[in-house]
Amino acid sequence: MGIRSELQVVRHMLFPRARGTRPTERMESYYAPTAHAYDAFRAGDRLLHARGALYGRLPLREGDHLVDFGAGTATGIERLGDERRRLCRRITLVDASESMLRVARDRVERRGWHNVTTVHADATRHRPSDGPADVVVFSYALTMIPDWFGAIDHALSLLRPGGVIGVCDFHVSAKHPPAGLVRHAAWQRLLWPVWFGHNNVFLSADHLPYLRHRFETVHLEQCLAPVPYVRARVPHYVFIGRKPAAASPHPAEEPCACS
């Protein structure tokens, strides 16, 4: 990433623009100016540290339909690897920003991913036309969805019984979190919501408890990782859950933490 593009992204983050009344309008106005540089600044291990862990752990089966909400430029799907990506009958990338999806479509075409399609839609509304989904993913997306309760409930409704949800994102804990969840320091609980909220990324102590309430926990990680230009580490989590289904029980893993 060139210094000029890097400065453009930093300037946009310092003085963000998110205009419009609908989620699709706000996402497009925010991402359109820097969609071309999104991957270089945020991808890999620079900021979105938990993405590789999420896609690497998704329990995919042959013939699955994977719906990736807030898929952005499709870098997450790259983390699946060719063999696991080809297992899927269909992969649908859903995003509210048309500029981000243009980058995603270019990547899909260059890579020759014939089973991958893109959809410009709200994560609380899109429903597959060919029946229930097998896997739903939110990769650093819930914190940018105002109605994240609705997004999770919608994902639950469109998954088949026993289907899988995978989520990774930034977060902060409650002052007194439920058992099994990490408790963050007071400065973390105060600083990071303000820091990220400036760019319309809203960290919440309620994401993980609600996900654990709605889904059977398959895997949970809670980590701290660095932020570019800042000498501090922000909390991330990886959650993989299963839609409750008596006919397809799945043993839950013990929560783990990394630093």
C-alpha cells in the first residue's frame, strides 16, 4: 500500500462521512471513498486479526450454501482456501456497499470462483431464493449493523436446523460479564467504544451473550490484538455456533483465550 493511499484512508477515518437514511446508503457513503484501499489497510494482521481464525474453523460440508453478510471485498472467502471453498455448492456475498461489492466481483472473476455470487442488500433482509442456508458468517460486520439484534435473529431464521453461524468482531466486555467471558479493564471498556464509534463501528458487551443465548456454542475465542499506529491492543472474538436441532447434536468446545 502506497503512502498516498495510506494517508487517504487515515484521513477518511479521522473525518468519516456516513450519510443517508437507509443502511445501504450509509454504508456506501462511508466506504465508497476508500474501497480501493480497504484490503491493504485493514486486511491480514494489521487490524482484522480474527478473520483468519474464523474462516479456518468453519465446519463446512460438501454441498453447503454459505452466506457471508457484510462480505466487503471478499477477502474473507479467500481465507477458506481453494479446497474448502470448492466444497460449497454456493457462496453468497452480501454487502450494503456497492463500491465494496465491485471490488469483490473483480476478485471473484480474477480467481475464477464459479460458485460465488454477490448481492447488494441489507443483512437484516436478504434471504436465499433456494431454501435455507447451511452456514452464515458475519466477519467484522455486526459492529456496523445498527439493528444487530435483527441481523442475528434473521440469520437464525434462514439457517437450516443444525446450521452454523460464524462471527468475528471487535468487542468490549460488560463490567461483570457472564461466566465464560473475559472481563476487560475499565480503560478498555471506555476507550474502544469511543475510538471505533467515531467511524460508526459500535463495540458492544451484548454481542457474545446474545449469540450464546440464540445458538449452541461450538467454539469461542477472546483475544487482544494491536491497532495500526496505536500502542494498545483491542479485544476481538471468534464465535462459532450451531442452530439448535435435537436431531444433530454437536459437543461444545470449552471457551479459550489468546493474547
